[in-house]
Amino acid sequence: MLKELRPALAMLLILSVITGLIYPFLVTGIAQALMPGKANGSLIAQDGRSVGSSLIGQPFSDPRHFWGRPSATSPYPYNASSSAGSNQGPLNPALAEAVAARIKALRDADPGNSAPVPADLVTASGSGLDPHISPAAAEYQVARVARARGMDPRLVRESVSATTAARQWGFLGEPTVNVLQLNLALDGAAKAR
């Protein structure tokens, strides 16, 4: 029995060192050398401090800011350690009630806006952490944000355009607007005025 146990333990030790130490250090070193920003969480810095990540949404409720997709994480919104969707299907009454409440909140925040509410402003993404909205969702909010900031809507639209990312490689996905980057750009423009 000892004859079989010794090679098994040796193999366990060798594979543990390879997969538990050598491989992670090698991959981490390559990532740090080739793309340190992404390897460190795609953090967005402002005034020398990190204010968020371009990969994880943040809650915004101030009318002066653009609002992102709803988050389905718990116990609080955009909880990166609890990434998950709501798992509520289209026939679930709880989903219908949540969407109706979100539409009402958007309508209450901008009563003069009679445009259809874009779906991404009332439905959570699969991860519950999506930091992006569609250009249509940004356009829906332009008048409210411009009015709350006392800005010309044209200038707000320029900020939306400047922070809109095109399709990946020109054909994958849809154009998106990173909500945190857009709000930071608007805050920076407000400070400059």
C-alpha cells in the first residue's frame, strides 16, 4: 500500500505547486506586464484616487446624474461579491411590478418626458453589475440631467457622444455608454464652468 501512496502524494505535491503557485504567478505576471490597468480591475481615477471601475456599475439617484441599469444584487445594489440576476421570468408578477415601479420613478423624475422608456433602464442585466446603458437610455435622460444641472441639452448630448463606445471591432454588440465615465465627464465640465 505504501508503494502506491508515495507516488500519489508526490504527484499531488507536484501538481499543487504547478497549479497553485507557478501557474497563477505566471499568469498574473503576464497580465501585469501586458495590460496592468485591466489586470488591476479597470479602475477609474479622479484627482489621484480611485472612484470606481469601468466594469462594475454604481448606483446614481441624483437627478443631476445619469442613472444606470437597475441592479439585482443583494444585500445592496451593484454588490460585486454577489453578482447575479433576479432570475425572474417574463411571466413573474414580481418582475412586472418591479418594472412598473421603475417606469413610474423615471416618469416622476422627468414628468415632461413622454418618450418610451428604454428597456435597459427598467430591467437588470444578467450579472446585476452592468456599468453601461444604451445610447437610447442616455438620450431619454438628457433633458432631466440638463435641467437639473442648468446646462444646455446640446452640451449634455456632447458628453454622451464623447463617452459612447462603438461596437467591439465594428460589428460585435451594440454601442454603449459607461454611466460612471459619463457622470464624471459632466461633473468635470461643471467644475470647469
